[in-house]
Amino acid sequence: MTFYPGQPVRCINDNWRGLSPPQDAPKILHCYTVVRVVPPCLEFPEEYLVLYEVAPDPKGNLYCWHSTHFSPIGDRKTSIEGLKALLTPESLREVKAPEVVR
């Protein structure tokens, strides 16, 4: 899934196992804003997110959160119009049996 700065996201998994997360670590079903997307690299092959609502540590280092723990909010626009466009008049007609030639 691709994220971008300024995008609103919702936390869908707040199990930060193996970490000692800060007090304001993302909580499940809470909404956050992406500040920066850290792309995959050799050392960390997954995408990570920096969130506006989570303050840096006392040394000023930003916390990065695994992107699979988040889902975009409001980016999907569901419309049936695309499906209706696929239905042509021919596809709605009844299938006629072929004529028998004698």
C-alpha cells in the first residue's frame, strides 16, 4: 500500500511487539496524519511512516511506524458507475437459440 505525506490514516494494529513504544504510540482505531514515508531499503525492507501526532523522543529522533499497522482514511471513492459502464446493451440481451437450417 502506498502512503503519502499529509494523508490521514487509521491505526488497525497497535501490537508493537518487541518495542518499548512511547506513551503517545499509535492506538488502534485512532486517526493520524502521515508526515513522512520512509521507503524500503536493504536494512528495513518494509515501508515505515512518521506521524504528526507522535512526538519525537527527548533527543529529537522521530519514531517510525510499520505501514502495515495503518489503513488510509477516505481515499477510496466507491462508485457503481464503472460497473455500469461495463454493461453494454448487448450483454443485457437474452441469448437467442440459433436457427435450425433445413
